Amino acid sequence: MPRALHALVPILALLTACAPRVDIEAESARVAARSDAIMAAEKAQDLEAAVAFYVADAVVQPSGAPLIRGRDAVRQMYSDIFGSGAIKDFQGTRSTLELAASGDLAVETGINRITLTTPGGDMLDVGKYLAIWKQVDGEWYVSMLSYSSDAAAPVPLTPAK
């Protein structure tokens, strides 16, 4: 082995030993708990609780609407949705959650089931979401969210009369 490589081996060993160790399982559980909590806040239509899960510079790509950027815009989005009175029930179900090896980013996918109250009866909208979680100062926050419907329009839950 050339002398240069002999000199690098101890340095690489030191850097490897000093690299922070990420407990992927524990961090994944922390993200899952935060995900469950934001879904509970959305189900309860708790504006401030839901908004608190987003980073200050969050980006949201809602279905059929322009991009939203920043926590204030996220607050307005939730205010519009919750204030409409149209949401009868919300259920989010996580499908996957993957934590980056670095331990500071996580990707979550899932399914949304939203029951809407309309003058013609309840409607069901089923769709999917993709959330990027980011660890900031030791806590997990939604950095980016994209969601869309699986159908062109919600479907009636009650038969037409």
C-alpha cells in the first residue's frame, strides 16, 4: 500500500468513528408519531395545531390549486378548508415512511379519505399524498406536501333521489 494511503487510513477511521450515529428505527417512530399527530389535528380541524407541524418555508402543492409557500400561506389554506364547513370527516392512512440514512429527512406516502357535506348529500374524495419531513432543531416538521384526488370529482356516498 502506498504511503499516502497508510496516512489516510487513520484519518478515515477517525472520521467514521466521529460520524453521528442515527437510530433509524427510533427516528422513524418519531416521524410516524408526528404524522399521526398532524392527521389528528386535521381530523379535528384544529387550525393552529395543524399549522404548527410545518417548517416556516414549507411548500404545499394542493390538488387543483396553485403552489403554496410559507407557513402563513399554509395557515390560510387550512383556514379556507376548515372554514368552508364542507369537511365532515378526514382520514389519512400512512402507506410508507422512509428515513434518509442521514437521519434528517423522511419521505411519507399515504391515502386520504375525505367525506364532504354538500347540499346533494355526502360525497367521498379519495386521494393520495407525499410528504417530506425535515428535522429542525431536533423536531420533525413537514417541509413539503403534495396531495391529489384519485378521481375527477368526489363520488356520492348516498344514492341520488
